[in-house]
Amino acid sequence: MVNIEIDGIPLKVDSAKMIIQAADEAGIDIPRFCYHKNLSIVANCRMCLVEVDKARKALPACATPVAEGMKVFTQSEMALAAQRGVMEFLLINHPLDCPICDQGGECELQDLSLGYGSGISRFSEKKRVVKDKDIGPLVQTDMTRCIHCTRCVRFGQEIAGIKELGATGRGEHMEIGTYVEHSLASELSGNIIDLCPVGALTSKPFRYKARAWEMTSHPSIAIHDALGTNVEIHTRQNEVMRVVPRDNESINQSWISDRDRFSYLGLKHPDRLLHPMIKQNGEWQTTDWQTALEFAVEGLKHVKIKNGADQIAGLISPMATLEEAYLFQKWLRNFGSHNIDHRLRQQDFNDIGHEQFSPVSLAQVEQSDAIVLLGCNVRGEAPLLAHRIRQSACAGGLITDINFFKTDLLMPVERQVVVNSTQLFSLLRGVAKALLHLDATLAKEWEHLVSEKAASATEQNIAMQLANANQPLIVVGAIANQHPQASVIRAMAALISKLTGAQLLILPEANSQALHLAGAIPYSEMMTGSKPGLDAKTVWDEQLRAYVLFNIEPEFDCSNPSAAQLALQRAGFVVAINSFHCNSLHEYADVLLPLAAFAETSGTFVGMDHQWQSFTGAVSPPGESRPGWKILRVLGNISKFSGFDFVSSEGVRQELEDQLNRHSSAKNSLYLPTEILPSKAVQLISEVPIYRTDSLVRHSKALQLTPENQFLDIVRIHPDQAKKSGVNQGDPVLIQQGDFTVTTTVLIDEQVAEGMVYLSAASPLAAKLGMAFGQVQLSAVTEMANA
């Protein structure tokens, strides 16, 4: 710590800090453009020039470290003259288009020019003009306004991990752009909108929609991954205009993903379900809420009387709030059904009661010095988690990526291991073999599962990397959790975690941590004297008589879309509580209840760090749609069940908290699998693309126009697999899975493991197939035609 003075105010600050950081902590304002607290220091705008005692000239506050006895003057004649001079140069080429600029009212240049600019310009030459670049559907460019602060350039290099923007030319001819014109590919690219201190980079969907002073800001939580990202929702006249980040250093810092930023556009989609509807005599009719709710309750009661309560199942989206999930399971359990689940994309539930739910914070992730990613495309599943892992890697952390296909993680990686199903289990058994000598008891319990052969060099290296680390971490992702033997993968990961002392993160899907707590699973701890219900896979396989769907589109949100659609078509009664119309819902549903979406309801989100974050609605739901907790409350009342007299979502949360406090939260024991089944056949692997994760994202037009969504119906296979199947690049191929067959185009890709067929899940093509991860047959179309 050192003692300094800024404008006569004595301060004691960390010796590693710069003047501008010390001033910010003391609440002393210093103007700046290029400086940002979460980016590197470049000092190229010079707007933060200040006078330092005994220095011969003004110094940049962002790049001058503090020193013992230093005296800094931010308002002296020298400092003000320097700042005014810099401002005059910045305004030389800046266009006078503030009246039409989207940045107007929140522009840093506008604010500072008022304080440091001159009312009359001495510049008499022509202003320069820069041609705008088309960099995709999310970010609008007006590069004549650019002041070359390079925040956007540094963000790409340091945070996003991909150098998409850069500077070409020198002096007055310098331009910021992509060099070769293309769409931005980073899933964090929208953050350059917030970083840009002028109107050079703005939101393309928000262009010319509203002024900053016309909007009201509402704090909220993003719902599309398990991080609990803090956001601000900006509204005008009961309409969501945009979503921007809300600073929270422990979670999202100053950033949000593009999925969190632009998903709000789905709220305005023409397919929004706005009125209750019931199907009578095969015809859909719009009706009032009372009629629709009574129709739903009577239909379920009829199924219960005729077929029994165990013929009713409820499936709820992992995006639901804690309160919605609690009331959903409470209502169905009052009906007598425990067939309740939110783990829609999982196939294997054998480790029931042994789930590992250890909280992991993002700060812990960043501090980890050895990380193993297991079946996890972290950039797609949780973009800001990928950012923290990248920070770990850049600080020297060793990253191992084990997956069925290779992805560009945009970070330094120690090793990437691409495996098929058989090789995955062999690898995990080998890693465990290399570690079991550390625990004799576990060695005896697991000897039937570990490799009989000595661990390979790769397996030894992975084991030692974890064992020798100070803060090791294992992340099991969505791809691993969708595997037909996911319970074995989770068990092996838990074993390795126990042997090495590594933290284990079974990466939750959206708000699924909250849904577990709320009891939206077949075996809730809050159940008394009842056997567990059916899981999310079995309820489709058993083809029950009635289904209640909460904010899901089964053809896109389930592990087996064909089985789901077939079961719903054969069901006697289907209630759908949804935010959007879709053709399949109209085919098999009997009641449609319009559900309030993100920004339209209150509730609680529980992230991977187990932190509870509550939020309120920013706008009223459109039409006659209602918040989910209110719909479920009234369904409980109409069903004449007690305990549904809530007046707010806070009351629902309080009841759940009271119940959880009465139940033990003891840590679950390790699950010990009995065997590992071989999988020698060609396996389909379906990963959910980043912009197909849920119905709101799928209805966001801007996100659907991004490059990531342009190849949903292309199948990718390894060159050796292509030879075995007799197909070539670009050929039409036939994929057969049980009774289901689709035709598509093949892309030969060395990044995919041999023996695996990669196809995007949650796509129109995948909706025509069976299990998202299962055995398939692949053949050339011409070959089948000749046969």
C-alpha cells in the first residue's frame, strides 16, 4: 500500500494500481475513452491526461502506476488544457449526426464533449468518411463515428478469444473492421455494443427503436444457461426494447452472451400464444380462462378416474422458475401422479439419488489450475463459463477437452481427445486405473469397472494433471449427460474427482438446479410414503393417457422427439402451458394455456453456484397470457386442492424454503455402476446448438440468422467412416434409426470421432429421428435406390 493525494485528498491505495483506478475507488472522476476496468490498458485515447507533481508533462492516468508520496491533479490548468486538446482532435472527424445516432443520450463522447469540447471548431478541412461494414445480424456499424479507442479489438482478443476486429491503416486512414468482410462468429460479440463509447457499434435489432431517456430499466436474471447472468431489461410503454448487462463481478462481470442479449426478440414473434384455447370436436376455439382451466382439470380427472393417476405425466422446461416448478409438481402430486420431470434431454437415470450437486462459483473456475471438460461444448452451453475457463488457461491453467468431436475452444489447450463411445469409457477407466492406488477401499469397490490394462500415456497424463493440481476441476457437460450411459460417465467423473480432490461440476441446464430443489423430478425428497414416478424418457416410452407440458416443444426439447410426438398423438388428453403456437401442439394438444415468458413474470433462479436470485417482471404479459405460477395456482384451486392460496411468487418461494429447511441436505454417495455396456455400432451424437436451446431463443429472428444456425440439417462424419459407408463430400445420405429415416447432405469432417455421426439436435431434421444419442445406420442414397 502507498500514500498518495488526488486533488488534495489523501488516499491509501494498492501499489499495483494505476492512478485512474485509485481515482475511481475514491469517487474522483477522470474522463476516459479507451480505458475499461476489464480490459488491458493501452492509453491510446489520451483523454485521461492528468498533472502529476514533478512530472514535466501531463501523464495518462490509466497507464501511470501510483507511487509513494505522489500528488495528482485532475482539475489543474495543465490537466484541463491537455484534456481539451485531446477532445478537439477527437471531434475533428466525428460526424454531427447525434440527432439520429442510437447512442444519443448515453454517448460518452457526447457527455465529455459538453465538458471539455469547444463550441466552435478550428478545423476547416473536410471530415473523413468511412464505409460501414456488414458484420452480421446482431451488430450495426457506423464506422465514421469511430474514435479508435480499440475497446472492441481488445475485447475480441482478451475476452472472446477470437480476433475478429482489428485496425488497418495509419493516422487519419486508420479503420476498425474485419479486414475480410464476414459475420462476427463469437457468442459474446454483442458486448462490443456496450463497450463502444460512441455510436460506431450499435445493436442492429434495436436500431432506431428508442432513446435512452425514454426507457425504464429493470434488473433481472438471464435464463438460458446455469450461470444466473445479471441483466438490465430496458422497456418503453410496456414493451421490452433491449437487454444489456448488469455488473456483477462474481458472476458475469460486465458481460452477457449474445443469447441472453437478443433472445428478447422472441417475445415479439407473431407465433406468441395470446389467448386460452380448447379443442372440441377436432376444432380449436378461443375461450376464456375459466372455461379453459376447468376443461383442463376435468380432462385430467377423467383420465385419473378411468385409467388411474399413474397414467398422467408432467414435463416442465428447465427454464421454468423455482416457483413455477414447485407449484407444477405440487399440483400433479395432489392428483396422485409422480411422473414429473424436467430432465428432458437425458436418457439414463440409473444414478437416481446419487446426483452430485456441489456448488462451483465462476471465481473458483477462473482460479482452477487444471480443468477437464468431459462431453462439454462449453462455448455453446455457457459462453461466460467458457470465458472464465479461458482466463484460467491464459493464466497457465492446463485444459483437457474430452469429447466426441473437436471444437475450437478459443483458448490455450493442453490436449484435446476426440473419442467415440467405446473409447470414452476406455479412457475414463484408464484414468481411474492410474489413480485408484490412492484409495484402497475405492480400488476394491471399483475393480470390476476399471481397465484391466495399464493406463496409457494420455490417461496417465490426465490423471497426474488432476492429482498434482492445487485447484483441479472436472466439468461434465450436456453432451455427456445425453449419453445412453450418462450415469456411468457421471459416476466415473465423480470417482476421479474423489481420488484427486477435484471439484466436480455437473453443468446444469438453465434453471435445472432450482427445479431439483422444487421437486420437479420423479423422486422428490419431499415425497412421503410414495414410490418414485417415471422419468422423462420412460413417460414417452410407456405412452401414457395424459400429459401436461409446461413451456416445452417436444419435437425440439426432448431426447427422443419421435417417441414424444407419437406418445402425445396417442394420448387421450394433453394440456400445454406454452408461450408460443406451434403446428405440433395444435395436432396433439387439447388445451392451450398462454404462458408469460422471460421479462413478463417474477420468480427465482438458482445457478451452478447455488445462489438464489429473485427477479420481478419488467412488462405485463401480452394478450391474455399469465405468469406460470398464477396459472398453476388457479389450477390447484379449481382442482379443489388445499395449499394453493398464494398472492405472490414470494409466498411460493417461502413455502418451498420452509419445506427444504425441514429436510436433510446430506451429500449423496458415489453411484457404483454394475457394468459398462459395449457400443460398437455407429452412434448418432446430437448436440443442441447455442441458438436452439429453448423456445424463446428459437423464436428470436436475429439469433436464427447467425452463422451458427446455417447448417442445422447437415450431417458430419469422419473420413474413415465415410469410406466405410461409401459416401463422399456433399453426397445425399440416408440416416436410419429404428423405424425413422431422414435424408440429408454429408460433410466429411476430421473433427468428428470415427464411428460417430454428428447432427444438430433441436432442428427440423433431428425432430424426425429417435434418440438424440443412439445407434444409427448411414448409407448413400443412390445405394439404397439401386437396392
